[in-house]
Amino acid sequence: MAEKGKTGKSSVKKLENNLKAVEDQVLLYAKDLARIFTERKEKDRQIELTKQQLARSARIALLGELAAGIAHEINNMLVPAVGNLSLLLMDRSNLSEKAVERLELIEQSLSKASGMLQQVLDFSRKKPEKREPMDICAILGQSLSLVKYKLTKNQITVENNLLPDLPKLLVDDAQIEQVFTNLTLNAIDAMEPGGTLRIDATNHPEKSAKKQPYVEILFEDTGSGIPPEIIDHVFEPFYTTKDTGRGTGLGLFICYRIIEKHGGTIDVMSASDQGTQFKICLPVS
């Protein structure tokens, strides 16, 4: 009887061990499935993000070409107008002081319009660019120094979180500085006095959706935010939410084109009354 009881216990123990092995195997399968599901979900997200970026790039490129065509035609009309104004102003002695003043104002306005249109034409043409390995933090520091007065005047606090030992990037420093300056000025305009602009720069040695390591730069403000019905249009040429006379609608369009030409991406995330975040990803060459 004792021997039979011992055999029974042995069978139960063996069954328990078998069940434990099955449970462990099921748990292992479940973990593998969860991992595969998470990876698949992330890949689907990256694919969807890439599709959205390609669609937006195509739309902005088309609008850019259209804007360039219109800019070219308008600029052709402005050139003779400015030329004739200059001829009139050369004969100041036969004009009243008031007439000269008004003609100078017209000339300034036309020159400003011509310069604005020239910006569109410049960024729509493929021109050779000077790119060198540059310290992105140094470019950012230079950009902030250019708008230091406006930051101080508007009591804006800048919080820098720039990680050390960021890799140098092969960029045109003047163009990237223009992007940083534009984003900073936009943030200042979006915030009340006393607001905060947070700037982060981090290295991502893992490969991005474009199969390259990249540096990520974030500009995040505490401003009024961008309504959802507007956010899809902020990079389009001549689109602006600023009051008349305060914006041309070219700043973010030019930023987009600069980053795109550098093989990077720029995205915006925002909501009304919740601030705005611009994320730039530049590839490490």
C-alpha cells in the first residue's frame, strides 16, 4: 500500500511538473505574441506616419510650385513699377515734399513685396548649397542671440535641455539658423509676456523611419496653441493666422523646405490653449 501511495504521489508530481512546463510555454508564447503585436503596431504607426509625411510633402511641393509661378508673374509686374517710381523720385525738384514722401512709401512697399516674392522663388529653385559638419547647439545659440532683445522685451524664459556630445550634422548653418530663428519668433508671438520656450536637442543613434540615425530638436511653447482645423495648413505658402501686416505666411513654408532639403522632417503638434511643439529630425551623416 505504501508503495502504491508513493507511486501516486510521484504521478501527481510529474503531472504538476508537466502542467508547470505547459504554463511556462504558454506564458512564453503570450510574451512573444505581445512583442510581435507591439512591433507590428509600431511598424504600422511608422508606415502611417511616413504616408502622411509623403502626402504632406507632395501637397506642399505642389503649392510651392504654384506659389513660385504666381510669384514669378507678380514679380515681373512689380519690376517696371519700381523702376518707374525710381525715375519719378530722381526728379524730386519738380515734386512737392508730400508727393515725394508718398512715392517713397510706395517704393518701400513694392520693394518689400518684391523681396517676399523673391524668397519663394529662391526656395523653389534648386541651387548648390554649402554644407559642412556643424555643431547644432552652436547654431541654436547663435539663433537665440539674434532674438535676445525680443525674448527679454516679452519676458520669455528659455529652458534649454541640450544633451552633450551631440554628433555634428552636415548642414548649411545659415539655413538651419533661419529655421531656429523663425520658430523662436513664432513662439514669442504665440505667447503672452512671461511665457516659457523649451528647447530640447537629443541624439537618436537608433535608425529612424528614413533608416538613418538622427538628432531631434524640439521647440515647445506655452502659447495659445493652434486649432485642429488649422494645424494641417501651417506649412503651406502664404498661409498665416497672424493679423494683417504681421505675417507673410512664408516663414514655416521656408522652414519646411529647408529641413526637407536637408533630408529631415519637421512636424507640429498642438491644441488650442495647450501650447505648440515643433519637432525637427535631422539625419546624422
